[in-house]
Amino acid sequence: MRAIKNDLPIRTSRFGELFASELIAKFLKADPWEIFFADYFGEDNILVPVPRSSPIRKEALWPSFRIAWAMEQQKMGKVKVVIERVIPVAKSSLAPPDQRPTPTNHYESMAVTSKLNISPQTKIILVDDIITRGHTFMGAAWCLKRAFPEAEIKAFAAMRTVSNEAEFKGLIDPVRGQITYRHEFDDCLRRP
Amino acid sequence: MWSMLTKEMMEKEMRRVEKSSFKNSWAIKEMTPSELLGRPLNDVERKYAPKVVYVSGRIRIPLPGPRVAVIGTRNPSHEGIYAAAAITRKLVERGVIVVSGLARGIDTIAHKTAINAGGKTIAVLGTPLNKFYPAENRPLQELIMKEHMAISQYPIGHKTKPKDFVFRNRTMALISDASIIVEAGKTSGVVSQGWETLRLGRPLFLWKLLLNKNLDWPEKMIKYGAIILNDLDELNYVIDDLFPSIEGVISIGEVEAP
């Protein structure tokens, strides 16, 4: 996880040593995962990196941007920085469960800072390094939906947390699924 | 750090440093930061990384981890001293290598506590390895160079300038997986390390003492992602989160540890 968060090199038998962001993009374009995601990524898609939990200074390391950038190099879309964090929120991994930011907190702490030319065919893919319940994605998706109501919005995270040990099948285990917002709790359910 | 000294005081101190003799028997190795860390640096890391570093000590290379910098003011309060020692002991207890800058005050406490607690420590110097600054830390530096590790980006013979300590702070941020600022003033040298830690995307922790000092930089750093540490339990939690054991994962997947 730290390798992804800091974009450190990872050595694999298949690709040799690559920075984490490059490795993720290469994996997605290699067999069998390219077929698995064939209808998900495409050169015409817009890849929107999800902001970190705090505003970042120029030149600072931004893992989701680096992953999106590496995906662009693999022709999986074009990177556009569209959303920025304007107010810091607690880091989910370090906050107690009852103080983790909700989708609403994320939505209210982000701002859409760029315009996009959207056609009805445009797909926007939010890109993040790690997903837990999907609160950040949900808040970011709301921001995009408000600014670009006609766009189709999806999300991609390089790594997901697995709370049930029995469900852990290995480090490389891509899945597709859904994040559902629960209005009554202001939280999300991620499946799988 | 340097802004607190008058020019005259600084020159006097540096003359004292110049006079110090150096045992030539130290085995000093020259290497790139990439060799020191055992991996290529990404472009964000390369920006302020020195071309080479000079290293003396027993800790193996590439450096084992995790490594956390414990840094702060040269003039700590009673609470600052107590906190620096307690934080360091907790890190050692959890198997973390304690990194600091061998300055007076918090840095010295961090190194000494790590050694006394049976842990490992790395000193990142703003002077060449054959200089001792402050001079009173010479025995500590010699012990670290012999039993632990001292690192400098400056070759022997380099004439020390105040900005060298700022560059040293960036290097310390580079070799540390995270940094903890225990206590510091308005113009403390650790501020540059704090910003560099954030630029590198590494966790930066501010001990709670920093909030009671009417300083503006901790608030700014919190806005950009620094996290307040309120007690040692939180530190435990943070260590668990930052450095989870990954041995089980490596054997299952095809990815090897970096």
C-alpha cells in the first residue's frame, strides 16, 4: 500500500521493476485484465484524479494523478485535473470510524476548478489510489455530476481494502462492482 | 536553527568546529541516494535529492525500514524533552529506526533515547562527516558513526554554510518514511523539513505542543495534510497504519517487496 501511496518501485516477475503507477497501468493493459476492463477504459475517456484529503501544493506528490497519468500513457483516457480539495478533511485511514469523512463532507470540501467539453458520449473516470467504502468517490462524483450533468461517471481505484480475510484472494484480484449511497446514514456500501 | 544565532556566534561556533580533529579510520562510503535506499527515486524525490551521500556506520545498506524522523527545536521545553523521549521510545519499541539531525535539543534527545532504548538511529548531518556540530555532540556523533549510521551530503573539506542545513533537512525527509515535529519555534529549521515531507507525499505529524505556541506554520501545514499527534496511543495507531506487516501478502501475490 505504501508503494502505491508514495509511487515507489515494485518488482514483478512479469514487468520487472516499475514505479507503482506505471505498474498499475501496465497491468490494466495486459492479459487478461485488458479484456476484463475492455468496455471500461478508452482513449476518449477523461481520467479525473481524485484529490487527496488535504489541498496540495504544486509539485507535491499526488498518487491518484500519477496513476491517471500512467493510464494515459497506456491510452486509457486523457487526464484532466477537474476537482480540487479546498478544505482539508480527516484522513480516513487515521481517523476513528465515527470521525471518518462522509460523502457529504467530501462533496462540501471539494470544488470543480476546470471546465470540460462534454458530449453525451463522454465518460469520466474518477481515479484514486485506494478505496475503502467509496465515500471519497461518491463526494467527487456528486461534484462532477453537478458541473457536468450529462456525463457518465465511473470510478477506478488501484487498490481496495478487504475487511473479511476469507475474501482475500491475492494481491492481484481486480473486480468490478458498485458503490451505493445510503442517505439515512450518509455513508456508502461497496460491493464487492 | 541558524536564524537564532548572530553572525558572530555562528562564526565562533564554526571556528570551534574547524578545530576539531577527525579520526581518519572511519570507513566512509560514497553512494547515490538511490543506492542508499535500494531503489530508484521517483521524479518528486529526485528534485531535491543530493547527487551523492557519504555514509558511515553499521546499519546495512540499502537501509532497512521503517524509518521515522523525530525532530524539533534546539531549545526544547520540559514538555518537549519529555515528549521527544517518549515518542522515540515508542518508535524503538515498535522496531522503527529513529532518524534525526544531531542538532542540540530535540534531535540529541531522539538519538540518545533511541540508543539507550536499544534501538537504531540515523543522524543526517548538515556538515561533512569529519566535522562535529555542535562540538559537544562529538562523542554522540562518533558513537553513531561507529554503531549506528551518520549520513552527510557534503564531502570532507566542504565549507559549511547556513543553507546546508536546509538542504540537509530535505535529505532527512527523503530518507524518512514519515517525520514527527515535536516542538519548534517560528523560524525553526524543522519547518523546511515539514514542507519537504508534505511535498514528498509522506506523513507529517505535529506533536500537540506545537498548537499552543501561537505559530502560523503548523496551521498551514495542517491545511496541507499534516496530522496532530495527541498522545502515544495515537502514535501506536499510526505505526500500525503506516507500517503493516506485508510478509503474508508477498507470498501470495506475484509482487515482491520494493
